[in-house]
Amino acid sequence: MRPRQLSTRRQAIWMLLAITAPLCAARAEDLDMVEFVRALYARQVAMHASDERMSEEAFHALFSAELRALMEAPHPGLAREPIGPILNAFFGWGVLPHVPVTVAAVMPAFGGTGGLYLVRVDLLVRGEGRQILVRPVREKGLWKIADITYASGEGLLAYYRRITRR
């Protein structure tokens, strides 16, 4: 191989590395996001099964600043909500204490733009399949939950916007 070909080949390899390095870093961050949701749901299922309670402060710390502000705001619209199933923030509507919940799968879900920004959680609630979509975001270097969308199609963010009238 001649020196000029070797130099051109090296440049091509370096260019390829420069292009793919950010993609590899993004992929690692996406996997980190899925692992965050997987660990979170494993903890929540274990706490639910043992009827362990989390402090309000610890609970709110799991969520993004926007969602946390809505959770902590007055809820004037709550009085207009129909009496019916209770919302469990992690598992959806009607999951009361002692209702069996199992995580079947946690995997990346792709958004409409093709970018990864959702994590799909497949649950078994009383043996019935239920799919939840979690939207994690990074805040101050930590993963937080920006929204959780339930099988009904409504998300936690929309629910809190409705009951706070914001």
C-alpha cells in the first residue's frame, strides 16, 4: 500500500469515528434511560406488593420540575372528577393496594420522529396485560419522569393539568 492510500484510508476511518461517536454516546444514554425506568418499575412493583409507602417528598423527587409543580399545586378541578377508579401514578387507573402487578417487559419505544424518547412498560395487572409509556428527561444530571401515558390514552401530565386547571 502506498503512503498516500494509507493516509486517505486513515482520514476515512477518523471521519467515520467522528461521525459515529455521538451516535454511540446517544445510544448509551438511551439504554441508560431504559435502565432507569426498569429499575424504577421494579422498585414500585416491590413496594406495591409489600404495601410499603414512599414519602411524598421522595415520590415527587421522581418527577420532572414541570410535573412536580402541577402535583404540588392546588387541585380545584378535582371536585369535578367523577367518583370511580383511583389513579396509581405508576400503574394506571384502578390499581389499588394488594392488586397483583408484575412487570412483563421494559423496552425502548420510538416517537413519531423516529427518535427514542419513550420507554414502554408492559405490565400484568391481575393477570391482564397493560401497556404504559414513560417519558423520562434529564434534569440536573438525573433521570426524571416527565409523563406517563396509560392505556386509556391520557397521561399523568394531562391529568394534573386538568385537575389544576393549568
